[in-house]
Amino acid sequence: MKRRSDENEPKQQEMDGKKVNCHMNKYLKLSGLAALALAVTAVPGLAQEAAAVVEEVVEDVTPPMGEVGYIFTTFMFLVTGFLVMWMAAGFSMLEAGLVRSKNVTMQLMKNIALFALAAIFYYLIGYNLMYPGDNWIVPDYIGAIGVAVLDGVGLDGSEPDLTYASVGSDFFFQLMFCATTASIVSGALAERIKLWPFLVFIVILTGVIYPIQASWKWGGGFLDSQFGFLDFAGSTVVHSAGGWAALAGALVLGPRIGKYPKGGGVHPFPGSNLALATLGMFILWLGWFGFNGGSQLYMDTAGNVADISRIFANTNAAAAGGVIAALLVTQILYKKPDLTMVINGALAGLVAITAEPLTPTLGQATLIGAVGGILVVFAVPFLDKLKIDDVVGAIPVHLVCGIWGTLAVCLTNPDATLFGQLISIIIVGVFVFSVSLVLWLLLKAFVGIRVSEEAEISGLDVEELGMEAYPEFQTSS
């Protein structure tokens, strides 16, 4: 279960000067003693005494053994957290490459803005709503209300949980998962949604919807305590949740003009830059090592470090399985490989392994990812048959493969039960989809969520933002 220290004590400013002076004195002593040691090496009688003094000071700044695990786990959260943050760039490049050139600037704007809003509203509301400790408003169902508070400077005034990590590193790491959920929605609703209603939805998603359902598992809520739900890094909690929110939005928003002609069939809208889309996929692939690896939550023992390396290897194997499966299936179905399907095949494999990247063997991880790659190839045209317009394939990748990955936990982890996994998928799906649907309908009724027909045809870059991503090129419709 993902958890954090519950100690969020305020900073005590009056101690800052003392801490700074203390550290400076240590560094000055070390520097001076080092110089002294060099000076006296020529005098045999003084060399031994100087070495002993230097050794005493060095021992003085060595962290106690009880803090070593805390230090390494905190460091792990920071490193893996910025890897997950880099996934925001991956989503931006993926979406910029898969939308038409007249809508690229809008997708970039949405991805920048949603990340910033997630950072602010997860701090203001989401973090304590997701990790309430003993302060549940409704025990096991609704967490605490309050802003996130970090440890004091230099841990002054704080009583940190030295068996875990700093509050700041935990907050930073968990925030990135929240922002990822929001990014999933952006691509599915591209090319026809207004900017400001979309951002209003993101505020509610990152501040309320995501944290509440995530608390049911990672905050120790009822899915964890009553059903034994297992979701290591978020196939359901992050990816399916984002997919359900995107599905609700796509249903309310409707398809793009001309996507499904009256005479039947599907009119494809090729992406503007498959090189960018491929770059985005590789950035996401890289970031996923932090996504899954950091979810080990501890780096304080040799066993935990070994498990992190195992998670990295399995994550990579699943992505590879998704790529090859999508490559082969598209070759069989369409007589030519489809790059966009292969890109989504990699992401499908990554989503599928996210629920349990530790227990599978490399072969099992590859097969779990391969099934994800196959599901994506069939889910994309299935959505088109239902006339659900998902511009980048976010719903097949994150929702469909998130469900598959969550169920696949039962294949490799003996602690998982099919009932516990299935009922948790349903509960999260019903909650996120229904709340998102109501919110989308309210936004549509009161402010409108879709741009005008003229703006959609001309492109959102010019009509909504007044600037183009590729102003030197002629924009195609």
C-alpha cells in the first residue's frame, strides 16, 4: 500500500540560522583540518594526531544508521518522481504528433496548464484527501480536507518517520501520478474542446475525483482493507481512472466534424508529425521506469533495491511485448504495419504491467504486455464502430489495458483474488465515470464545452489561441 509519513509540522524559522551556522562550522572545520593534515605530514610526530582529529570530525557528520534508509528512500522518490514528471513532456509530444497541425498549439497549451493546475490543487486539496492518515472525514471513504504541509527546514520541529521518507519527496512523487491521470483526458478530447471548460474539469479531477478513489486503495481505504485490492503502481487507480474520465467526456463532447460520415464508415484524420509522436512514446517509456520503480516505495535494503531492478526489467519487457504484438497484428490485419498502433502498443504494454510489475518473470511480463498490444489494435476500431472519437487512442490504451493489467495480477501474484480485482475495477469505474459524466454535462449546460463549427474547421490554434505551431506551413484540414 502506498503510504506516507503523517508528520506535517510547520517550519520553525528561528532555528534556520542555527542550522546554517552548524553546517558551516562543520565544513570549515573539515576544510581547515584537511589543510592541517597536509601541512603536518612532513612532521611524523604530528601526523598521527592530526589524522585522529580529522577522523573524529568526519564521523561527526556521518548520518546514523537509523537514517540511512530514510535518506535512500527519499532520494529514490525524488529521482523517480522527476522521471514521472518527464512523462508530461511525453504526453505533450505524443499528442502534438497525433493531432492535425492546426491543433498542435492547443494540445501543448492544455498539457502545460493541466500539469500546473494538478500541482496547485493536489497541494490545496488532493494530497490530504488521498492520504488522510487517521483523519478521515468518512472513515475508509472520504479523506481529510487541508493543504499539504512539508517537514520543517532541516527537519526542525518535525518528527519524521525514519522508516519511510520525507513528506516533501512523498508529496512530489504522488503529485506526478495525479498529473498523469489528467494528461490521459487531454488527448482523447483533442481538436474540438474549449480550453477553459477543460481546465475547470481538470481542477475537479486532480483536486477531488482522483484523490478520493486513490485513497480507497493507496490511502488505506475500503478497497484495500475490505477487498484486498492489489494495484502496485496504478493500472486502475491512475490509468483506468483517467480513461473513464476521458470516456465520459468523449460521449458528452461528441466526435469531430466529418469523422463519421452520414453514409457510414470512418474518415481518418492523420496526425501531423509521427516523429514527435514516436519521441513522445519513448519519453513515456523512459518515465515509466520511475512510475513503476518508485512504487516499490522503499530503497532501504538490498532486497528492495533488487526488487526495483526487477521492476525496471519487467516494465521494459512488457513495453517490448506490446510493440511486437501490435506490429504483428497490424501486419496480419492490414497487410502493412501501422506505426500509430505500434506506438500505442508500447504504451498498452506499459499500462498492462503497471498493476503488478514485481512478481512476473520476464517472460510473463512480455506476454502481459503483448496482450495489451493486441487489445489496443482491436479496441481502436471498436470505439469507431460505436462512434466514440478518441483522437490519440487514450481510452483503448489506458482504460481497456488498465482493466486487463489489473485482472492479470491474479496470474502472477497469489495474494490477488479475481473477485477483489474485478469488484474494485467496477467500483472505481462507476465512481469516476458517473462523477465525470455529471461534471461534463454541467459544464456543457452552463458554459458550453465544444468550440464552434467554424473554429473546429479552421483549427483551435488560430481560433482559440491566435497562434500556430507551424506558421510557415499551410495548414491542412
